[in-house]
Amino acid sequence: MPIVNIQVTREGTTPDRDSVTAEEKAALIKGVSELLLNVLKKPLESTFVIIEEVDTDNWGWGGLPVLEYRGKVAAKKATEE
């Protein structure tokens, strides 16, 4: 029985959204389940998919909280232009 964990940032896919939509989550579940069926012949009914949304406060990059890191990268790009 496969168990697949997917972690996504809680940001949405467009600037006006702050999370992944139910439709996007359903598509992820379907796609991952079908991939396991096609590649490993694992039946859909035995595949579990868990989606975790991670708040931007709960992850970092480059030694910094992610929003601070992104600000640093944006400031660097602005000075290079």
C-alpha cells in the first residue's frame, strides 16, 4: 500500500490566493495515484495521498525565513537592473 506525502507551500498559484484549491488538490491526488498505477501497478484503492500545506512562517531557504530570503533576492535583482 503506497503512501505518498506531498508538501506544498500555503501560497496558492496566483497572487490573489493564499492556498491550493480543492480542485488542485484533487488533481494532485488523481495524478499521483494514476502514476503509481501505471508505473508500479498499484491499485487506486490501495494508494493513499496526503497533502500538507506549509505556511511560509514554517520554512526557510538559504539560512533565512522564506519571505526574508525572497526579499533579499528581489532586492539584489533590483540593484542589478
